[in-house]
Amino acid sequence: MIVEFSVYDTSDYSVEHLLDSSNNLRLIQEFEVGNQAGGLEDYLKYQAENDERNNNSRTYLVKDVVTGELVGYFSLRTGLITIQVTGDSFDSFPAIELANLAVNKKYKDAHPNATELGFYTFRKFILPISRCMAKYVGVNSLYIYALPEEKLIRHYQKMGFSRLPASQEKFVQHHVKPKYDEGCIFMYQIL
């Protein structure tokens, strides 16, 4: 059975895989983050296609249904959460990693009345797709490695993400956090 993600489309925005259209590869070259999170822009432009083809992650583009403009994108992949039990022993829990989430600055500039696009993308696309996948693959949580900015941490908390207690967070950072997420804060939520 193939999962059709267009069922999550709304009256304003649609979601599709990066490789669903050859036009998407052109569209992503115009994407701009517009802040210090340039790694999100670089990932989309230079790494996402390769990760798609190698099944390392799935990148989804959110588009304006009227104009076809790129609103933002997100990437999902499987992972696990490890929680320290005692000493070096730990339990692990199957999860989905929200590896990337970014809104297109060009779209925001052109549509100043379109607000909270990241939250909208999360609520209308990321959570439903993650919950759908949980029906087919054993996962019970969604997690992210957030940039260590207080404003961003609060933003993710409003989306329902939580931080671990300090000792558990340190364990995760030391044992399972990828090198490219160095300095980021592990946050999670139960699906």
C-alpha cells in the first residue's frame, strides 16, 4: 500500500515529496532561510536530493496551492531515543526525527499576512504524516535537535515538544546526537 500524502493538503497549502516533480529541484534553488540557520538552506539545496535517493530521509515541500510558490520544507527520518537507566545502561524508544524544518523567507516577504507558517506546517503536515507512519512502523515519539536559542526552544515547546531532565539530556547529547547537531538541544513529544 502506498501512502498518498496529498490527503493532507489544505485549501491554502499542499505537501509533496521533493522528487515528485522535476520543477521542485529548480524551486529549491530559490529558497532562502534568511537567518543564522543557513545550514537548513544548504541542506535543502545541496543534500536533500541525495538523502532522498539513498533513503536516508524524506524531504517534503510545502507549496502555496494558488501560486505554486515554495512556502517551506521539512525532512523526516526514523531514529531512536535513548534514555539512561543507570550508569551506561539505557532503554531505547523508536521515534521519528524531524531533521529539518524551515520557512522560505522569500514567501514570507511576499505574503506578510501569512503568519505562523512553521507552526501551521507542523500541525497540518508533520504531525499527521508522523502519526500515519506510526500505523505502519513502530514509532511512538517525534524528536528534534533544536538550535540553542531561547526563542526557538519556546517556539518548539508551544508545538508540544519537551526537554529531558538535564542529566538525561546530557546522556543523549553524549551518546546519540549526530555531529552536525553539535550544540543543539534534544526535544521530543509522544505521538
